[in-house]
Amino acid sequence: MIEPSQFILASLIIFGAYFIFGISGFGASIISVPLLVQMYPLKLVVPMMVAIDICATMYVGKKSSQDADLKELKWLFPFSLIGMILGIVLLVKAPSEPLLITLGCFAVINGARVLWQRNSDMGDPINKWWAAPFGFFGGVFTALFATGGAIYASYLGLRISDPKAVRATMAFAILILTLLRLTLMLVTGLILSWQVVGLAVCLMPATFLGIWAGTHLHTRLNNIAMRVAYGAILLFSGTTLLVRQFF
């Protein structure tokens, strides 16, 4: 049974996460999952986020596909699929506590990285073979925590100079990756739960309200201010998750 206070807090978390997603084309899961797992089990939160992401990315990814750099994604996806298979195995078989500690560390490190690089401009593009490690670890974190977007965004940001193209490519990538995650979770049965589906449906209004607000603001928002807000949220969510796990 869903407690009203938890549901209200979860709705606020989802709204904020998909507001960021509407602006940047990624970031919803890495912001929301570390906070949601403090109220709900990891094995409920991850498949629920897949169900929500399916609807969110079908909308944003489809609209952005004409601006996406699909050549970059062709290099990423084969390695991502290998990583996703490993991530699903870990989600099903590994105990939750070390996974949550890993997630907290991942969020804190990414938050610190975003804040440190908030004023950085792109240098020369990195070699395309970096798609192998970025794709693999992005796939692992995508399947395990639904948080691989930060890894893919890091790679694409080092390969593509146009911010609009990065946002469009990220949104389209998350659409395809979410469909792959859905397939793997259907095979394992993780998503075949009324509790997962019911909570996802209840949180859909907050999801689309956040996307609508973020999409309408993304062209007018200062990039540095957005990075600061995004990094600060990551640091907060990761730190609170680690504090809860250790204390």
C-alpha cells in the first residue's frame, strides 16, 4: 500500500527529475533513484523508472530524433547491450546494500564532476573508441540503477560540440536504451508487478508536468546555472543515500 506522504514526496522528486530531463534530455533517473530508494525497495524503483521512462522518452526522444547524431549511437549501443546484460544479472542476484552504496558514490562523484566542470568548454573530440568503456559502463548503470545517462552524456559531450545536438542525441539514446531495458526486464519478470505498474501510473502526471516545464524553459536557461543546479542535486541525493546506508 502506498502511503500518502511518501507518494507526495515521490511526486515532487519525479517532477524535479523530469524537469531536468526536459531541459537537458537526460538526468531524470540519476536524480530520482537515489532519493526514491530511501522510500521504496531498489527492485521496485528501477523497473518503475523503466515504465515511466518509456512514456517520457517516447515523447522527447521522438521529437528530438531529427537533430540526433545517430552515427555516435551506432558505436555506443553494442557495448551498452553487453553492459546491460551484466547489470540485469547483478540487479536480480546481488544484495541491495552494496548496490545502494555504489549508486550513492556514483551520484556524488558525478555531482562533483559537474560542478567542477561547470565553466568548461569542449576541447578536441575524443577518439570514437572511447565508446567501448563508456558504452559498457553506461549499460551496466542503466540496467542496474537506470542511471547510465550521466555516462552517455559525458561521452557525447566530449564528441559533439553543439549543445542542441547533444541534448537531441541523449534523448534519442535514452529512448532506445529504455526499450532495451524494458525487454530485459520483461524477460526477467522484474517489471511484471502490479505494484511497479501502479506506482508508475500514479506518478505519470508529475512526470509530464516536469517535462512540460523543462522543455519550455530549456532554450532560455543559462547553461552554467543549469549545471550548478544539476550537480548540487546529484551531490545532495548521493550524500543522503550514503548517510542512510552507513548511519
